Amino acid sequence: MKPLDAILATAEKKSLHRSLGAFQLTMLGIGAVIGTGIFVLTAEAAQKAGPGMMISFIIAGLVCAVAALCYAEMAAMVPVSGSAYTYSYAVMGELIAWMVGWALILEYAVAAGAVSVGWSGYMIGAIEHSFGIDIPNALVLGPLDGGLINLPAMIIAGLVTWLLVIGTKESATINAILVCIKVVALTLFIILAIPVMNIEQFTPFSPLGFGGISAAAASIFFAYVGFDAVSTAAEETKNPQRNMPIGLIGSLGFCTIFYILVSAGVIGAPGISAQPVMSALGGILEPGSPELAQQCAARAAAGAKDVVCSKEALAFVLREIGWPQIGNLVGLAAILALPSVILMMMFGQTRIFFTMSRDGLLPAMFSRIHPKFNTPHVITILTGIAVSLFAAFFPVGALANISNSGTLFAFAAVSFAVLVLRRTDPSRKRPFRTPLVWLVAPLSILGCVYLFFSLDYHSIMLFAIWAAIGIVVYFTYSRSRSHVGLGTDGPE
């Protein structure tokens, strides 16, 4: 185990430039959270839960809220890069920390690839709709989707990588502009959709029962994963003891309110169904399946209007309720906004790798800092390459589901670490204390476990395989090179 004092001392030897304030952190959090869940996963949530997806958003948001309170205490007390990895290292030892860091690869890098694919779909749809051209699927879809390579997804991942290399402050500034664009777009949606809601659209509220609501909550948890990326910026934050809790809790609260209002507007839209599309035999169809696509085509030919059949749910709703131009602008906002989500996912991934490298668990080259830009450029470039490959060859649904498993594991680990540290080091200064910690932290752990086992079987098994690979890597490489194990503090 590496004591907190040793972690803080090591960080001072090779530290990142502190340039972020409370407002920038909040904007980074909003930029990471609002995006994929609203613009991409709303239709999938409706297919699993129907109007009950409002409860799914609330369940996922509540789990994130209690986890955020635990994160805020740890982030303010340990203001260094590494997020859940660093906190676990300080409290539960190196092996657990390694497994948390390994799991976070699924959260950040895989999620960044998923959002890149989602952005590609919006961009290609806009181009084809605006110019009346048909772009070959071979160039815009991965092999599992019937194409060869998703070039637009690769390109956006590459551009975000370049932006992160040139500087954190510059990245945050551009991100703040994108955040404003999508917040304005969602505000317009709420203003136009909420007043015309038809309460009859909410019946039946839960056509597939609470099991459907739980499954939807586990899927759309992906919509909230960005908030903890704020904590990975702790070492680049001015006055972190004050600004980290503000950034974490402020961004999550803002986003949760938006999610509930937007989902209500989608469900209540008159003339549009938010009910799941069933098979000919009355069974539930898996989101993204060929069978669902066939049923959607048949229903559309018969004049039905289903949210679950739309790849741009918010724009679709606005067009159908009489605001086609605003709907097109919301679609444009999604194209502009989703890169901010990719940015924060990659930002978090590179900072975790940076810290793991500084501890000796990964090669030292990963923690090199650019002499001009003061950013970990080596690992940023390598992460960008990995994200580009994920985006190029894998579908968005598979990537999103896999990322949730790693996220939930990391969140549960941080919540447990808060409880352990309250016992083992009660006198340590805590600029932010989790309220009712002996209630909040267990609720966070139980909530994460509940959502984890609400995931589909394949995602759970892939996480188990990934964890097994991580254990092998640790015992064959990382353990023998750990600075803690060697009794050193790392490179000067």
C-alpha cells in the first residue's frame, strides 16, 4: 500500500500545470456527461423501458449522485491525477488499484470509441440529408455493422487527440464553447416539447415491468460516466480542495435535471410512441438488432411514429411536433457537441495512464511531459490510436455496454475506499466530507452492484475476461516494476 503522503510527495516531483478553475471543471463535467445519453441512447432506453425510462434516468442519476459525493471527498483530499486508481492505491493497496485502473480503460478508452461512432452516424446522416448523396457503407461502418472501416469516427478521434496534446487549458476552453451549444439546444427542446406534452403518452408507463427499467438504467448509465473524469483533472486544478467538489457535484446535478426534462419531452410528444417495438410473436427485441430494424421499417410504412426507431430522437420529436428547423439545429448541435464527450473520455484515460506510469506499473515513457505544452503527449497519442481503432471497427452499442462494466467497478471501489479511510485515518484533513457517509457510501456500492448485474450477460463476461487479463499483466510485468515494491518513489 502506498500512503497518501507518499502519493502527494511523488506528485510534486512530476506534476502537471494547474490551470483549471471551478467553472472550467463544471464545464468539463457537463461536456463529458451531456451528449451520448441524450443524443444517442434515448431510443435504446425507450426500447427497454418505454416511458419508464424516466425512472431509469433517475435510478442511474441517484447511483451517480452518491458515488459523486464519495468521489468529491477523495478528490478534494487527494488532489492528484489518477481518479479511482489513485484513491484505491492509497487505501486498499496496489493490486486493487491496478485492477481499478485496468477497469477504467473500459470506461474511458472504449467509451470514447463509442461516442466517436455515435458522432459519425450523426455526421453522415447530416451530409446525406443535406446534399442528397449516398456515402458507401464500407467507408462509414465497421465490419460488424456491414462495412469495412468507420473513417469519420477515426478522424474525429484523431482531431481530439491533437487538441489534447496542445494543452489542457486550450482543450477546456474549446470544450466550454461546445457545452454552451448543446445546453442551448437542449433548452430549446425542453421549451418547445414540455408545454405540448400529452399525459396519455405515458400509459402504459412500464410495459416490461421493473426488469425493463433496470435494464435501461444499466444501459443509460453510460450517459453519466463522464462526471468522474473531472476528478482525474485534480492535479491540474487551482485550489482543488474547493473547486473539485464544486465541479463534480455541480455538473452532475445540472445534467440530471436536463435528462429528466428531456426524457419527459420525448415521451410526452403527441402522436409519437415511446413504447417498445415488439416482435411478431410479442417478445422484446434487442436494441440495434436486425429484427428491430425490420419491425421499425414495417411500422413506418404503416404510418407509425416510434421514438425507438429513430437514430436522432430529439430532432425527430421536434420535427413531428411542428418545429422541423429547430429539429435540424438540434441535430447540428449533436454533431458539434459529441466531440466534447470524446475529449473528456480521452482526457481521463491519459491522466490515469500518466499516474500509473509514474508509479512504475506502466512503462516510464507514458509519464513524459511535453516541454512546451506541459501535457503527457506520449500516452495521449497512444490512447488516441487505440480509440481510433475501437471507433473504426466496432459498433456503438457493443462499446457502450462494455464500458459500463468497468465504470461500475471503479465507482464501487472508490465508495468502499472512503469507508476504509474513515476508519484507518480519521484525523486526516478532509476539505469536503461526504455527508452521512455510512449511509451514502454503502448505497453507492449497492447501487453499482445492482446496475452491474442488470447489464447483459455478454458485457458481464467480457468484463470478467478483461479482469483476468489484467491480473496476468500485473503479475508478469507491473508488480516487479512497481516503485512501491522496489522501495523507491519513482523517477526524479
